Amino acid sequence: MTDRAINAGKTAFSKPAWHHASASPATRLATGDQRRRALWACIGIVVATLLLLPLAAFMGPRVPAFLPSYQTATVVAYVIITYLIFAHYRATRTLDLLYIGGGCFYCAGILIVQFLALPDMFLPQRAVLGGAQTTIWLWVFWHAGMALGILLYAASLRWNPALATRHPERMEQVLMAVVVVALVTSLVPVIVFHEQLPQLEDNGNFHRVVTSGIGPFLQFIIALTLLILWQVSRFKTVLQVWLGVALVALLCDTSITMAGGSQFSVGWYVGRCNALISATALLLIYLREMNQVYLKTVQDARLLALNNAMLEVKMDQVRLDDLTGLPSRSLFLELAETLRSSGLLNQQAVALLFIDLDGFKQINDNLGHDRGDTVLVEVAAALRSVLRDSDIAGRVGGDEFVVCLVATPAVIKATATAVASRVVSRVAAIGDGIGCSIGIALCQADSLEWDAALRQADEAMYQAKRQGKSRFTVYGHSLLDELT
């Protein structure tokens, strides 16, 4: 087998798609086009927000289906991206991803509870959980939770805790436990003790989010997270670029929502759209990455199949006789067994012809080995000229050839002897005194043993030589009578 073929096989097996670092948005450097697309997305979000900011306080139409549709879409987005990020972590053990996954998990939990806390959503005139202040406080919590998750991710680019370094397999469970504790800590006050919470909303009006300082502090956290992420990462990777887009959308969401000041205002509607953009930014990039990985996997599978096919061809070429191009003994037996197996389906018989050249030594001694090699090539050509497409020929020794034929028992003898007769004639026509003696062994396909058949054909070949050479003899006339 050639080194090139071996290396091709190794290349195909050693680099599956999921091993490529380029398959991960967390590690792959963002291209110039990706950075430009993200920048234009940020510009579009900011410009649209600024243009609509003067109209934020105007009341828009009351669309009952908008809120459940938005809430469902946002929840689904965070649930899916949480699953994808944790699955990505299990595959790569990239610890930084856990903090983003934890933030998304926290947001998903908060948004699900917020859905249940919305009045008229599941029960008429009231909510399933909490009270009047529950939904607005949950809005504050999920914005802060997402920002803090990204902030921890940015910090982890510079520092990882000792536990993460020594026990990466435990970090997922530890982080999940921390997030569950954070969820319980966040939800219990707003659900159980909602009446004791500072009032941020009054019949759909939430201007107190601004006057209380909670809204501006929330914006400060988001802006600080964006700044720190830029400082530590310079938005080098695809993931970091789109985390920046998510934070810009989140910042515009809080800004225009607080400027609107009440539910169903223009600012409230635009804020919800910005929030949905923030939630889906990571989801879309991961779905795109999944598609890219799938396409690369298909490409690698095709390359692997091509390399394997080339490797098989190389292996078969190695098993071909260099001089004549005929199969060597091992390949001949393999091909003959395949032919026999196909013949077995039709209850056919097999004929094995063992061919030994007469006068070949004299050609080598008198005319030289170059002429001897030419004779062997011409004998191979003679065999190919008389055989059917289904017949197999091989070179098993210096001047020894074999042929395998398959036919029905009724005609196997006539077929084999006709082929042997033509081979004797064609070889004799080469000249320089060359000839051949052929032994023929016949057997039923279902009871054939190749070693025994080769011995029988070899014995018949020597019998032909004893009878005067340049002829053929069939082994085992009693067996031949059975077949015919």
C-alpha cells in the first residue's frame, strides 16, 4: 500500500467535523463580513430606537395577541439557546460558555414565571402567580440576569475559578445549582411577598422604574457589561460579536421602554421588539453554526467515502501483478469466491483452469528475461481476449496462471474445455516455441473448496504435460460425469 493512500485514509479518519476548532462560534475568529453585519445590525437597532424615542410616550393600538406572542417567542428562544449552549459545553468543555448558558437559563426561568404572572393570560381578570408588582420586577430581573451572565463570561476570559480548572466535568452541575438558587431567591420575593415590594408599576404605568433609580442602574449594568466585554475580547470571535449585538439591543430595549413609561405605548412595543432581537441574536448564530457543522459533516463524509474508495483502489492495485496487471493469488481467490457466491444463488457449477507455460524457461535462457516478460504480458492479453466478462483470470506464479469460470452444470464442461482450447491456441500463436498445458477442475458451487480445487487443477495440468504438452486435461472424470 502506498504512503499516499495510507495518509489519505488517516486524514479522513483523524479529522471529523466536530473536532475542528473552526466549528465553534466561541473560538472561531469573526471575519470582516461578520463584523460589518453585526455593526450594521447595531446601527439599525440604535437608529430605529432613536428615531422612535420622541414618540415613545404615545399610546399605540392595544393588540391582545402581541404580548402572549412576544412572551412565547422570547421564552422559546432562551430555552433553545440554553440547551444548545450546554450541549456545546458538553462537547467542547469550553468553560466560558457555562456563564452565558447560566444567564440564558436564568432568563428562561424568569420569563416563564413572568408569563404566568401576566393578568388575563391564563385566568380571566387575574394572574396565575404573584400580584401587581410581580411582572415589572421580573422584567428587571431578567434584564439584569442576562447582563450578569455575559459579564461573568467576559470576566472568565481573564480568570477561571480553581474548581473550573481542576474539575470541568463538575462545573455544569455547580452552575445549574447556582442558577436554581438565584431563581428561587429572585422569585420568592416577587411571588410570595409582592405586596411588600417597592411599587414600580401602577395600572400599567411604570415611570417609577426611572424615578426610583432602578431603571438607570439597570442600564448602567448593561452598558458596563458591553464595555467590559469589548475591553477583554475586542469582539474577536463570532460569539463575542453577537453578544455585543445582544447587549446593544438590550440597552435600547430598556431605554425606549422606560421612555414609553406605560404598557401598550410606542416605547413599550419597540422595547419588546428589541428584547426579542436580543434573545434571538444568540439563537440565530447557533442555529447557523449547526447548519454549518452539518454541511461540513456531509462534506467530510463525502471526502471520507472518496478517500476510502481511493484506498481500496490502491490496495487492489498493490494486489495486482505488476507485470501483467492480473490479480495476484490472494486477490484472485477473493474475486473467485465472490463470483462463486453469486453463482451459488442459481445452483451453478465452477470450473478452475490451472495454466502452466511450456518452453518458458528456454525463452528466458535463450532470448533473455525481457523477452520472457513480454511473453507473460502477451499470455495475459491472450487470456483476456478469450474470457467472458464474468470470468476471472490471475497470475499465481512465475509462468503459472489460473482462470475461474461459472456456468450451469449442464454446460460447465463444454464451457471450460472450449475456453481451454482457445487459450492453448492463442498462447501457441505467440511464437518462439511457447505453449501451455491446462488442468481443469470442476465442482458444484455450493461444495467448492478452493485449495482442493487448485490441487486438482494442478494435478490435471501435470497430466496434460505428461501427455505431450500444449493441451488440456479435466480432473476427476467421475465427478465430471456427475456434473454433466
